Amino acid sequence: MLRNAVSSMTSLDKAFIDTPTVKGELSESESVKEIMSMASKTKSKDSIASVAGEEHVDEVDPFTIVSSDIRRLNKSIKELLGSDHPVLDTVAQYFFDIEGGKKIRPTMILLVSRATNINGALKQNASDAMDIGVSNSQIRLAEVTEMIHTASLLHDDVIDLADTRRGVSSVNSSFGNKLAVLAGDFLLARSSVCLARLRNVEAIELLANVIEHLVKGEVMQMKNLIKNPDLNAFEYYMRKNFYKTGSLMANSCRAAAVLEGHSLEVQEAVFNYGRGVGAAFQLVDDMLDFTSSEAELGKPVLNDLKSGLTTAPVLFAFDEYPKMLSLAARQYESPGDIEKAFDYVRRSDGLERTKDLAIQYSNMAVEAALKLEKSPSRDAMIRLARKVVEQV
Ligand code: FPP
Ligand code: MG
């Protein structure tokens, strides 16, 4: 079922699948081959969360290493979002006023920056740098990335009619759809100016591609991946995940290396690190939707099924319970569908296989990080890739 051939796609599907690759990014067909071989291995139940060389990694908490930078980043973003319009200020800054949240994207950029700046000398004068291991440009990049991510969430909550986000009322439900969309646009506009000020065309191109990917991922998600017999459902799902989650992580890690003029080899290693963490993160997120409580998630559970979305746990469960296909095809809309689908998933090995696949992506991130010189920040990158899968 998961291995349907791609035959007669619509021109819209083709446009999404044949995306031109960015320098250093795996071609679409390479990515797909890799994804499918990983997915087919998940039945072996032997994914081990360690790779050769990892035994020499020190225990370092990734969030502690960057905690003071993250506090400054939050303050700086709020300053960057100041305008002469009080309503716009309030709405755009809404999420940056909320304490908590792991800030995983800027954390990754800061760790990658420190870990790679060890290999190559910083071009900037050390006195310009806010931190000994991170340049000002890399800190700005982390801010830009968090602003783009938040902009996408403001728009996403409008599309998903979400009432809550991060355990509080969502912007759309507090201020209405119009202001939520405009605040997202404003965040995107300010982040674009900050990005342009980095005066680095390659970094700008990488992040501009990310914005395109976020939009494509969201549009891909609108399509019922089951109803279209011409597309391989799992491949489509993983590609949508890359566009929605992995691309921002992979390309912003790469941009951090680009900003300091690091070699192509280093750029590729950190791109693959971000890609691996991103894929693992999304698979875990899709799994938590089945296994967590609303209080733990800060948003309603079984949200994906309720939104008609078919994710990895269900895709894997199809192998054991092909009957589920009819539920997925009608996007769990008939009374009792959600409960039935949930029950099939629980009885199948779908959750376990999803976890196995997430571990394999985490392994991929660890292998990529191990290509960098040993340092506390490199080890923290590895711990972060592990922490993502330790949640489940
Ligand atoms: C969360 O998805 C949403 C995203 C990761 C990206 C959303 C992208 C857009 C709305 C396109 C517009 C982009 C920009 C930059 C303005 P989810 O609904 O699966 O996760 P959730 O449970 O956190 O809502
Ligand atoms: Mg959403």
C-alpha cells in the first residue's frame, strides 16, 4: 500500500515534487530513496539510538549552553518588532511575551554556529561578537528564523481554526483572523529586512527557499494523500514534512555555516544535521498526537485525525489493518471514525515503527554532527538530536 508508483500526477503535484534543489541539498529522487529505505527497515525493531563514535560524546545539556543567548534573543526580537502601531505591536509580540517554549530552532543555530566556528576562524572581529563562539550575524540569523517560524504559526492557526497555541489562547482566537494574518505578514516583513541586513546573498536565498517550502508544505497537507491513488502516500507525507519542518532546520543550520564562510563539507554536515532533527521532530510530534494528553501538548489531542490528516502511525498501521483505508479516504468524518482509527493505531505496531523511523533520522543527525570537530557545542548538538526522540 505504501509503495504505490508515482504515475499520472496532476501538474500541481509535479510542480511540488520537482522542486529545484538548492546547492548541496539531496536531489528529490535521492531523498525519496533514502526515506523509503529507512521506512522499509522500521519493521526490524532493532533501531538503536547510538552510532559509531557517539560513545565519546560528553553529556552536555543543549538548552543550558545557549540559555543566556536565548534570553537575549527573545528581548531582541521584541525590539525588532516595535512599530508605531500599538495593536500591531501587541499582536506581533504576543508569543514572544510568553515565557517557556524550548526555542529549538534558534538553539540549533546557536549550537551549530559554536560547533562550526571552532573549525574555521571567525571572520568578524571577536570584539564584535556577542559571544565568543557565535558571530553577530549568526545571532541575527537565529532571530530571523524564530520570526519566520512564528509567522508561519500565526497563519497556520488561522488555517487550522486553532483555539490554543503553547497552552494559551491563539492569536486568531484572541484578536481575530484578520489581525493574525496581518501580524504574520508583519513578522515576515521584519524578518526579511533583518535577513537582508546580513548582506549575504546565499543566506538570503536559503531562507527565501524555506519560506517557499513552508507554503508548499501547507498546500501539500490540504490534499488527502490517501484518495490520490497515483501518489505514494508515505513518500508524499515525508516530503510534506521536509517542507513544513525539516527545511527550516536544515537550511538555517546551513545558513549559519555560510555566514562564516565555512567549507561546503561543513555546510553539508550541518544541513544534514538539521534535516535529520527536523524529520525526527515531526515524526515524534505526529506520534505524540496519539500518545499525549492535552495538558502535556498545550493543544488538543488526536488533532491530526480530527483535521482529517493521515500521519506516520496511521500509514504504518495500514499494513496490519487495510480496513483503515476507507476511514482515511473519508478523512475520519463519519461518526466514530476517529475512535476507530485511534483503536487500530493502538493495536498495530504503527507507533513503534514511527518511533523507529524517528530514531533513524536522529541517527542521521548524529552521524552528520560527528563529522564536526569534537567540542562541547558539537556534543550538545548530538544530545539535542537524541532528546527529540527521548520524548517518546
Ligand atoms: C504547523 O503545522 C505549521 C507549520 C510548520 C508551517 C505553516 C506554514 C504556513 C501556514 C505557510 C505560511 C508561511 C509563512 C512563513 C507565513 P501543524 O498544524 O501541523 O502543527 P501545530 O499542531 O503546531 O499547529
Ligand atoms: Mg496547526
